[in-house]
Amino acid sequence: MTREEAIEVRKLTYEDYQKSKRHAFQLNADYGRWLIASLLLVHGAAVAFLAQNDRLSTTVLPSVFWWHVAGLLLAFLCGFLVWANWSFHARIHDAVNPGMIYDDEHWPKFDDGTNRWITWTHWTGIVAGVLSALCILASALAAYRLMTP
């Protein structure tokens, strides 16, 4: 491979990194906002709905209230972990610079510690989101048990 061909490959690689960075950030932001907003809405609306009815606020709300509080806290935790995850991603993408096209010394060196944090925040964010969603199910089961003889 000639130097010009190598530079062209590097240029394409650099452009691909930048394009992937933009797409990943946009998709994550859009999906994350939707997911977290949905969890917050469901938990908050359930408590608000039950609190507005005198009978339900005394019979059902005490049994399901803490499930929704836990779900709200887990949704906020999920949002924080996703934010942290993409902050770490941004740090990695900051290591990509145009100098990599022409010089091996500028090729990005991705930090193993940052990669570990990305992995940790990724999986714990997923777990927090799933647990928040499971709080909805637990609340529904608790309410169902109260309503069936």
C-alpha cells in the first residue's frame, strides 16, 4: 500500500469515527430521553391518579406508593448513569483527532480505565432502567392482590 493509499484509509477511518460519534450521541440522547421520560411519567401518574381518589388513596396507594417511589428513584439513577456513560464516550471520542490521518503517533489511545467505566455505567444503567420498569409490575401485582378476594 502506498503512503497516499494509507492516508486515504486513515482519512476514511477518521471520518467514520466522527460520523459514528454524531450518530451514537444523537440516538442515545433521543432514546434515553424517551425511555426515562416514560418511566417518570408512568410512576408519577400512577401516584397522582391514586392520590386524587379518596377510596383508592386510602386502600391502594399505601400498598403501591413505595414501589413507585423506588421506580422514580431508579429512573433518575438510570438517567444519571446514561449521562455518565455518554460523558465517558465523549472523552474517548476526544482522543480522535485529524493528526491520525498522517502520523501514527496521533492514532487514538483509548484509556482502559475509561473503557471499564463505559462498560460499568452501560450495564448498571440498563439494570436501573429494568428495575424501574419492574417496579411498575410489582405495583400492579400489589394492587391486584388488594382488589381480588
